[in-house]
Amino acid sequence: MRIRNKKIPMIVYSVLLVILLPLTALSIYYHKEGYGIGKVRDRNVNKLFKFEGKLYFYDENILVGTYTCQSSNCDYAYETIDDTNYKLDYYNDNSIDRLSGLINHRYAFITDNEETILYDALEGSTVGTFKGVKNYTKGLENERYIVMNNDSLWGVIDLNGSFPNLIVPYQYAYLGLKNILDDKTNKLDSNYYVAYDGNNWKIINDSNAVMSHDYTESIKSYDENTIITLENNTYKIYDYNARRIIEIDYKYANYLGSYILLVDFANKVYLYNKSVGSMLNKEDIIDISSLEIKDNKDVYYDGELKFSI
């Protein structure tokens, strides 16, 4: 009978422990220091956004990726708010902000060498370059952004999924959203857009389907079935088939909850009930520049609350 030497396995185990324990400790140390498979050490210990000629993108303090700057003008991109050139009642916070932070844990709009770039920090690659981008500071629902291509045409890109998706193609001289925030998300509804093709105005949805007739008058605002236009200081109310809901022209019109607030050229104030088509006469005013709507329900004049719905 052959007798096995029980000391040999014990010696092997001991040798392996001597080798593996330090390696394990080193692995834990280097992991904490930012080393890993396919990684270099994160020397940006203070987690600055700009550090040693690079942009650093963190998600919950975990480094997602970096971008190597090609110029000194390297940062998050600024919004391009061209809405001031048109008549749409858009969300205006009176500032042009940078589009800071990661989108969907990987994307960022950055500027480098006077070029706006959509950068995939996770893959370390450029998704596309643009002449402009906007989300009205508050943001659009579903991580959508209105973007301008290098031919100065606007479209809409969706960054909510596993890959960027151009849901509205580049074919409009202007795209915008009305000034209504969603109660739950506090972001702008991104399902319907005002679109201008250089000749006519219309409402489109997030699949680029045309929802309304064309209008030669600028669209001031809209809801799910009515449109307010503004041209030559005159407001008109239409349905989506370009039929006048109210035949009278007004010097002011705006949505107020389920109503439309109207001021005629004699400075008389009315509330139009869209659901039943009735008109409620309110007190007269002197100057519409002092008229203000708050919380989509309160009407102020000269800083004083006049009525609520």
C-alpha cells in the first residue's frame, strides 16, 4: 500500500495563502484608488469637473469617464435660447444656463473649440456635434433635448433609452414648447411642439406627426385642442383644423386653467370656458402690461389679485 504524504498539500496551501493574501489586499487598495481592468488611476482626488486638461464625469462620486479637451474653451455647453426671436409663450427664467451634469448616467452636452458636442462618457466617444441645444433650464420630460444641426435646422433627440434616438428629424427653422410645467415632474411636457418651417406654423407630436393645420400667423400658445395665434398685436383663437373658435380678435389672450383669459380692444376682460363655449365678463382693466397670471389660476393687475378660478 502506498502511503500519501499529508504534509505536501498543507505546504501548498500555505504557499498559496502567502501569495494570495497580499494580492487580495493590493486588489482592494487599487480598486479604492481607481485602478481596475481597462482603467487608469483617478488622480482627480477632489473630483473636480475640469482637471489637468480633461473633463471628469462622475455619477454618485463614481468616475464614469473623462474627455480630453482640445482647447481652453472646454466646459459644459450653454443653452441656445432662440425663442426670444419668436412669439411663443415659452418657459423663460431670464438666463441662459449651462447644461450641467450627466444625462441618463452617461451623456453630456459639452463645448470644446467653439463646438457643441454630445459626449458619451461611458464609451468615451462623441455621439454628435451641434450648433445649438436647449431644454429651457427646467428640462423636458423623458430626457429629451431640442437640438440644432450644422445646417441650422432643429430636431428633437431622446436620451432616455439605451441609445440616442432622433425622434423629430432636422427640418424646422424653429421648435419650441409652451410654458406649462407638469405638476408631478416639474418639467415641460415633451409630447407636443410648436414647429416653424420658415413659412408656416403648426403643432407636431414627438413622432413628428403633424397634429394641426398650417398657420401663417405665429403660434403664441396651445393646449390639447385649441391654438392661440399672435400677429400684428392681434390674438386669434383657433381649433387644430384652423377654424376660428371665437370670431372676435383680441389684444390679449392666454390660457388660465381650463379657461382662456381674453382682453378686447376696449380693455374689457373675459373668461372663455372652452368646455361649454360660454363667455364670462370680468372687470375692465387699463393696461395689459400690468396683467399677470400666477400658478395658472390667479389673475393679478397692478400687483393686486383681481380674481382666481
